Amino acid sequence: MVRGTPEPSVGCSEAFMKITIIGAGGWGTALACVAAEREHTVTLWSRTAERSAELNDLRENVWYLPGHPLPSSITITSTSEQLSSSDLIVFAVPSQSLREVATNLKDDLPKNGIFVSASKGIERHSLLRMTDVLKEILGVSKDQLGVLSGPSHAEEVAKKIPTVLLSASASEETARIVQEAFLLPYLRIYTSSDTIGVELAGALKNVIAICAGILDGEGYGDNTIAALVTRGLAEMRRLGAALGADEQTFSGVAGLGDLVVTCLSRHSRNRRVGIEIGKGRTLHSVLASMKMVAEGVWTTESAFELSQKMKIDMPIVEQTYKILFDHKDHRVATDELMRRQTKDERW
């Protein structure tokens, strides 16, 4: 593990690291490019030999991040031999695949490295956050675990559009090491010790974004979306507080920031799923037509189960769950949300 990292400052390049990005999707590819620009030694790990060969041949991720050449300094592989020498390992795989990927790679990972989740979801059935999955599989301490989250579409980071992220860890040192590893003039990174809140915010905002898409697909306007974002944030905050998160986290970069961009952006896969459902398509047909993973679909199931387990009132999450999995008419769900018993806003 890297020690003695200097105080973070834009453009600082004093502490070079060996960084491995697990997952060659859009976000993993974008993070690999950022790390390479920071002049770290970077490996991008792809799940299959075929995809690894394609990336090496084209030096471009034509599937998930087209139009952005991969720096020649990035090593692309599907094998695990090089992983043991990494200082920092970032998991940028779909949340429901994290357990399988981590299990398959654990024997080749360093014992004293830093392990960062860049995945946004809650594991089905176990209802675990992503760092909890990593801790269970890898057997590492909580101080070796971090989260990188925030309002960040890979397409815009690859274009070097100004973006803000949040590095969270139980260890202040770990959070700052990750902060420094990816800090660039167009990528500003804050730190936090609230891994629970940051992970829950990153997962739950995808559920609200699906609902935002449904409303958009139904033809509702800005008033309705604003109401959804506001009350959706209240639900996120309630569940987070019940699970030990700092409520202020949900008003920050990982909460409100990520919620807004995911509910409103044309890049949002979860919003796109909702739009198609709002237009009358089935969930099955929508997912079958997508090449990227919409994390919010299965997180909706997990979030609903968590709300039931914790006895937390989350009507938006509940109605989204019923639309996706119980085939409830989305117009009926919207009407029921609007006709709920009136109450004080702070409730």
C-alpha cells in the first residue's frame, strides 16, 4: 500500500502507483484513461480474452466508449498474473457481478492493497453494499476499502468535461490516496468517511431515475420530475439514516448531485429504461434491447426488500418495484402516489 502520499493538489504527480481497473465497460475504461493521464502504471482488466484482444487491437472501446482512443501506456489483459503487484484495485463491474468477479480473482490480488468499488448497487438477496461484498470475499480490513462515486457519466469524463466525484473510506488515508490517484484539473474529488451513505446514495438514485424516466415516458412535465427528485431524496435519506449513514451525505455530491444527473441526463441508462416503460414497453423487452446494464432494475428489488426489512416508508421505491416486477400499471401507481394521505413535509 502506498504511504506518505502528499496533500492532494491539482496537477500533483509525486506519488505514482500501480493501478488496476477491473471491468472494461464505459466507466472502467474512463477511469483507466484518467489514471493513465495521472501517469500511473495502469492495467485495464477485461473479463474475456476476446474483448481484451479487441481493445488491444483497436485501442478504443467501441462498444462502451466509442470515439475515445485508449492511451498506449494502458496495459489491457484478461489474465490475472499482473494483479498481485497492484497498489490500488478499482472494481468497475456491474454490481450483481461483483461477487463472482471478486471470487474468481481473489487469489491473485495483493493482500495489502487498496480496493475501491466504483459499482453502484445493492446485492440481491444478501442486501449487501459493494464494499461489504468485497470485505466478505477478499477478507481485507475496512481501512483497505474505498468507494468512488458521484455524478459522473463516462462519456463526459472521457471528454474532460468538468466533473466532481467523492472518495469515501473508513480510513482518511485511504480516501485521500484514492482522491490523489484520480485528481485532475477537470476531475475534482472530495473525501468522506461515510461509506454507508455514499454507497446507498449511489445505488438508490438509480431507482428514482427509473421512476423519473417512467414519468417522462408518460408525458408528465418538469413539476412532476421536480416533485419526484425531492421526495425520492427524502426516501433515500430515511433509509440511509436507518442503516447508519450520515444524513448530510444525501445532500452532497454522492446524493443530490448523482440523483439529479441520473434523473435528468440523456446518458442515464436507468432513466432510459423508465422512459420506455412509461411508453408502454415491458421490462423484459427493454432490457433485451440494451447492451449496457441498468443497475437500478435489480437495485429496486433490493431497496424494496431493505425498506420492508427496516420498516422504512418508501412509497416511490415501492411503486417502482410493483411496476417493474408485479406488472402494475404505471399510471395507476402515479395516481396512488399523488393520493396518499397528506402529512408534514419533514415526516
